[in-house]
Amino acid sequence: MNVTVFLSSREGKNPIYKDTSEKLGILLAKSGHTLVYGGSEEGCMGMVSEAVIRHQGKVIAVQSYCRLS
């Protein structure tokens, strides 16, 4: 199953965000789910994706760029 996650590209001040992001990544990888996320390597989104990759899970990064005139 693909699981889409969009989180902050910042870590935040409360350590629970880092801990929960890591746990989510591990859970997704060990459950055999594919992470589909916003593509950032920073903050909570980066932590989730890194945890999935460290635990041999699959990751799909989606980045969208919008040009406003």
C-alpha cells in the first residue's frame, strides 16, 4: 500500500516530532508500505524518508513547483 505523508520541512522545538517521525518511517518500512511524501530532505519529512530508507523500505518523492506571475 502507498501511504502519503506531508509534514513540516522543519524539525520543530519539541523532540516528540523527531521521535514520532522516525517511528513512522520504521513502521512503514517494516510493514512493507511505500512512503509517498513531499520530497524534502529537511525536517520531519526528511526524517520519515530517511528512516524508511534505513530500514530497506520504498520511497517515492513528489515535488511540485509553481511559478506565479
